[in-house]
Amino acid sequence: MPNWANVLKEIHDCEAPLDSVRRKYLRQMSEQTGRNVIAYYSGWLQKSRSAMCFISDIDKNGLMNTIHGLDRSKGLDLFLHTPGGDFAATESLVDYLYQMFGTNIRCFIPQLAMSGGTMIACACEEIFMGKESNIGPIDPQFGGIPAHGVLAEFKEAIESVKKDPDSYPIWQVIIGKYHPTFIGECRNAIDLASEIVEKWLTRGMFAGDKHAAKKAKHVVDKLNNHADTKMHARHIHADEAKSFGLKISMLEDNNNLQDLVLTIHHAYMHTFSASSADKIIENHLGHAIVLNTMPSPRS
């Protein structure tokens, strides 16, 4: 299969090159697996300042467009490349995918599926990763502020003031930046993230396993633990993800599949570099919605 440079040459050599090359390899993927293929791809690595790159409710339109007309009995292979985004939208997207395909969904992560992307991956029966692939923590964020960090800071403030009442004015300034209900919202967000992902893991990846609930809780305890992961952008490699108990299949175990998956990835990376696209949701039949910073999506 073509490498990065070969894909770039192919793009330069054909008409409507960006679309044609991507769709050619998505078709090949479907032909090889006998399954439906949808790519859910964000260009945030090239366009980090665009809000359109993150998971949002508008993405439901892209999934509806790409799922319409598919033979859903064939299941779904979902390509994920995303930094994550809105928590409620993530939950809604997974719920919609379940309604369309049940749990017959496999996830392919050629490079990065972080935060909400990791949550979506956990909703799938199986995750395919390579040595270059990463998932990330699922600890909730509020405007870039980690919910776990807020609770830890609040706890530290209480303990510090108990030991040294003179420290109260300092902590009052720090804690005063949070609105009155913020601490409760942080607790609720952490609990809800764990609850939802545990439910998805039990229903999908660990379905039929008598220890499903225990395994799901162990995975979530690892992914939703800011004290261990330290930072929301922490990159978790395949071996570590396996150690958490996730069902990870290595792309390197199947050379043909690995080549095809990476070729598809290269095609999307070239598209984001050479176009105004911020996000592409596209299937193997060529049905797509392309989102950018323009007021409305184009297909």
C-alpha cells in the first residue's frame, strides 16, 4: 500500500484529488472487511484554533448522512481521529450509533482519539491501534480546567485552613474564582463520565463476560483518574491501554490491514493540510459532510 509520499503524489495526479483518494481507500477498506466504514476525522492538529474541530452536536448530522442507506447488518468500522469535545454531544453520538448498529462497532485509531474520542472508542466491541496510536484520559474538563483538579484544590484549601487559619485570605482568593455550584458540577461530571463509560464497556466490549462490571470499573478507574494520569492531554499507548483491560488489537499483527488503515489516515491528513476542512465525516460510499469555519456545512 502507498506510504505518506505516495498518497501525496496520487493526490497531485488526479482530478478532485482530495476526495477521490480518500474515498478510494475507504472503499478498499470496506471491500477487505465486508463491513461498513465511516471516518470521523478532525483536523485539529492542523487547525487547533477552530472550534469546529471538536466533538459537538452538529456532528450528529454527519453521522445521519453517512449512515443513511447503509446495510446496517454488516456492522460498522469507525475510524476515529479527534481531540474530544462536548461531553453531552459525545454521549448522544454513541447513543445514536447504538441505535443504528447495536454494539456491532469496531474502532480504528490510526493516531489519536483523545478525551471524548476515547469514550467513543470504549463504546466499541474492539479497538484497533498501532504502535503510533494513542487514546487519552476521560477526566472531565470545564473550559480547560480539570474537574479532578478543582476538587483536589478545594480539598487542599480546607485542610490548609484547618492547620493554619492565617492562610484563609490566600485560599479565599483562589477558591473565590469558582462560582457557588462549581464544586458540585465537577463531582457530578466525574461521576457521570465513569457511569456512562462503565455502562458502554459492560454492554459492548465486555458483553457476556461474567466479570464485565468489574472489568469495566477497572478500565474507568484508570482512565478517569487525574491523580495518576496527571494531565488531560496525556497520551496512552496501546500497551498501556491493554494493561487497563481494554480489548486492543494491534494493527501490526495484520500487515495488509495496517497498510490500508495508515493509507486512509495519510489521505485525511493531506486533506486537512491542503483544504479549508476542519472536520470530515465520511463513509465508504463517498457520502460525506465536511465542516469548516464557514457558517454552514457543505457535502
